[in-house]
Amino acid sequence: MIVLLFFQGEKVRLRSVDESDLKELFEWDNDPEARGDYSAYRPISWQDFESKNKNWAGVFLIEELQSRKKIGTILYFSDDHHPYRIWLAYTIAKKEYRGKGYATEAARLLIDFLFKSKNIEKIETTVDVENVASQKVLENNGFQREGTLRHSYFVNGKFNDHYFYGLIRKDWDVFQAGRRGTK
């Protein structure tokens, strides 16, 4: 049985991926512009796409709220060795929607869900040192820059450094209280 989840903010709605979304997600995976300037681009076959994505739990489509247009994805995953830690990743695949706060709100919705519903202590991610927009998404959601991973990804013909970001539950609680105080 597939359980569909929805989270709604002021600008975006997150929803579970269903079978009807797979063609568009496959196209985004194979479109360097949709993947953005900071993601490694490797063309992928439909067979490899299906194999890589057998389990869509933890993957959500980002839809622009008013039009319901699919504009990107956000996901989380963990590993068995560190069950109290979750990794976060997101992309706004539609270039015309970048820089407008959609990723920031999508991240806030998913982060709130994760800390409220899962027994986790920390959410982590990495971001290219040149990707200032994504750094702002994280910092606007309470993440702290914890270090630099030197030459950690090979993108567009060169090795790139990445910042390592983390958000622990205690800091999220404080961040939440501050958000409530400004409304």
C-alpha cells in the first residue's frame, strides 16, 4: 500500500511521488539545466533510473501552490549505521522558479515534518561553496556550516569543494521558537 503525503506552505506544496510523475523525473535527471550548475550530470537510461529509484519513500515533488506545476524535488534519506541522522537534498528543476523562495519553504516544510515525526537528532547536507543560493536556503532554515569538504565532487570538469551543513534538534527547537515569535 502506498501512502501519499502532502505538506502545504504559502508558496509550495510537497507531495509524494506517484507513477504518473516518473517520466518527468526521468527527464529532469537527464537534463543538465534542470539539475543545475552544481550537480554532476551523468545521462541515465530508463532501466538505470528505475533501478536507482525502486523506493520513492522520502522523495517529494515540489509544486508551485497556485498552479500545481511541478518545479522540483526534495528528499531525505538515512542509513542503517546512523539512524538518528538524516540527509537532505533538493533541487528546483524549473530554472524560472529558482531564487524565489520555493526551495527555502520546501526545506522548511520537510525539516519540520522530519523533526516532528521521526526520532532523529540531526539533519545534514552538503552544498557547493559557490552555490550561494542553496547556502541561503539552509541558513534561512537554521542550519550551521560545520566545515569544508575539499575536492569532494567532480562537476563540470573540475573538483569542487563543498560546505557541510547540519541542523541538530536543539537548534531547530530554538529556531522554531524564533519563527513563532515573529508571526
